[in-house]
Amino acid sequence: MKTMTCRQLGGPCDLAHRGESADDVINARDQHLKAMEKAGDAAHQPARNEMKKRWLRPRKALGWYNATKATFADLPQD
């Protein structure tokens, strides 16, 4: 199990997301951003907007995804 924060994943806060894989923490972060948008949290809106449009540019999105996976891989186990 490893931990990345919302901030490490491009968001504005230090909420910890834990998972066995980078995909686990990315999915947790996506759910967090969706919940914060629904709650009207303006601080998270830029990250949520970026998340929404990221996959409209697959090459750029793949770069972010691969960088996040590499960061995750370098983290120590919890």
C-alpha cells in the first residue's frame, strides 16, 4: 500500500489517497475531485476541469499518467 496526496496528483489539498497501484490512487483522486465539485468547493474546480479535459488530448494525458505511475512506483510502502 502506498499513499499520494491530492496535491501530488495535481489537486489543491493534502487529502491522502491510498492504494496498491497508481490506478487505485488516481481513481480515488478522481472520486475526491468529483465529490468536491459536487459540494461546490471552488479550490478543487481547476483540478476537476483539468481531469475532465485530460483525455481529450490522449498524448498529453498519457504523459501525465506515466509520470504519476513513475512517482507512485518510487514511493515507499506505507
